[in-house]
Amino acid sequence: MSHIECWDWRYRIAFEQTLRSKVDVASKTTRHSLPSRIMEELFDFFVNHLSVGQMISYCCDEAGDTDSAINAAIDVEPLYTPEFLARKYYSRVSKAKRLKSQQKDALNSIIKKSTETNFINHHREIFEPIFGADLDRLLRHSQATLKPQISDKSILDRNLLELTEEIIDELLNTTPAPLRGLPEIIPDFEIVIAKDPGFAEYWPRSLTGNDMDQLIVYDNPNQIGYQNLRATIGHEVLGHGFFYNLIERIRPEFFDHGAFALVEGWATWCEWATCDADLRDHLRSAKCQSLKLFDCVNPDEIQDQIKARTSGSGYTKDVSESSIENFFQYPGMGLSYTLGALWFEDRFKSSSPRVFFEAMRQREWGDFFSAW
Ligand SMILES: [Zn+2]
């Protein structure tokens, strides 16, 4: 059994050398020709494109091996960084107490280089191997018109933990038809409420080493209402909770934990399948709109569109800035949610989740849609 445990390896292998060798070795255990070619193409792409954002986090916040990261990264082409983001990176570097001045200089020159580099939109390079001939069909969804955000019921007067428990009970007891049977495979998990940015996260015990899986729900102004929170919990619990537990049961020979289109596409499809119909129309159409950026080559236009979309959905400037950072520094991550979910939507018109996951028993688990 060969599993790639690091969920964000794609954005790290350009500078983390030990991880790079681990991913390389694990990738070579894929036995079927198409999955092994996809892993090879993803590996080659990400080893040659430096995520400056991830590198800064690694050196400033994670107490990583800064010298070795700098040595590895020095000859790699950095991904383009917009000015506002570069200012944030410079400030993090200057405030990082653990860094020596030489290391700060090296990091600052990497940031500078990334602002001077031309923006290249890499989505086609990343997604063509993953989706193959299905890609252009999926991209046609970008034509869908944007449906408005619903006027959601405020949750400001509610205790977030109690509300989360209530929603989970309701979701597990009223699962819509295509997902019926899944709640039986959802493990027990602990719920944690945290006052940090973000919406929610689901951490399987296989990744944390804890006794139990964990659902973290973030308490901040971006929890904009009841139905939106319910959609988030559907994504985390029915989507991720089910998925990770199935992996523990099936124990596939190969699993790439960083397969965003598979992992997040599935969870996003679950979110759409369980949430309020008007909200689903909004969430789905907003994701389809994000596909307009798939081939866009103008970085200013990309930033404007992301700002308009996040504020149109009712989110704060923080969400808009982190979405912009994701787009430029974590290429492929955001659109994986959309493309994966749309692929599942098409597949389940003629099949069902049960049939799909039954077939997955014999398959290697990664972003190998073109092989399915
Ligand atoms: Zn998710």
C-alpha cells in the first residue's frame, strides 16, 4: 500500500527535498499506465514551479529547514505574485524572528523575482492530464449565469457548537436519495469551534494521528447564515467524513491525499446534493463562473473578478485576498473543486455514488479522472 500523506505536496516539492523524494517514490508505485503518466506530469510541473506563498509559510511559520529550502528553490521559476501579496510576504519575512538576515535577503529576492516574472496561466497544463477529453466539456459550464446569493437566516444569536450538532443530526437523518446509505460509513468525530479565518475543515485521524476524526468549524463573520453553514457542514461531514472512512475500509493500493479534484470535487458535489435548492443554484453558478478564469491571462482582470465574486457572495476582504493568493500561488487548487464536482455531476446522471465507489475498490485513488 502506497499513500502520499502530504495533502499539499504539489506546492511544496519545489523546495522541500525530502518530501520531493517521498512523492517521487510513491508516484512510481502506480501500476496502471494512465495514472502513472498523470502522476509524472503533475510531479514535473510542480517541481518546476515555486509557490512563493507556501515557501514563505514554510520558512516563517512552520519552522522548516530554511537553508535547504532556499538552496532548492533558488533555481526554480517562482509563480507570479501580485503586488499587494508581495507586500504581505515582505512584511512576514521582516517580522520572522527565527530567520537570519541572510535568509531574509534570499527570501526577499525570491519574492521580488516573483513580482517581476510574467504571469502565465497554468490551468491547462495541470488539468489536461487529469481530465483528458472531458476537460473542454466541463469548461463549457463557464457559460452558466450567476444566480444570486440567498437572503440567509442570521446565526448571530446562536451557539455555533449547538447549531453545528443540530445540523449534523438533521443531515444524517434526512440524506437526499443519491447519498442514501452513506451516513452509515461516517465515523464518529469530534467537533471543535475555533475563532480563526476560514469556514470549516475535516481532519481524518489517519493524517493527524489523533484517536478520532475532527471537524473544525470557524467562528467568524464569514459564517454568513444558517443555510450557508449547513452547506459547509454537508461538504465536510457527508463529503470528507464519508470519503476518508471509505479509504480506511477499502485500503486502496495507491492513494494521493493531494488529489484535490477527487477529494474536494467529491465533497463539493455532496455539498450541492444536500443543500437548500436556491443556495445550491447560487453556489454552483458561482463555481461555474470561476471557470471563466481558466484561460485568463490578465492578472489584473483575474483579481477584479475574484473580488467581485467573493463580495457578491457576502464575504469579507480577507476571503477575497486569500482567494486571490490561492489563484496565483496555489495553481489548480481552487478550480479542482469546481471541475471535480462538475465531473461527478455528469457521471451521476447515468450512474450513482455507490456504483462509482464500488469500482474504486479496484482502482488507484488520485486525480485520475481521464482513466475512469
Ligand atoms: Zn473540502
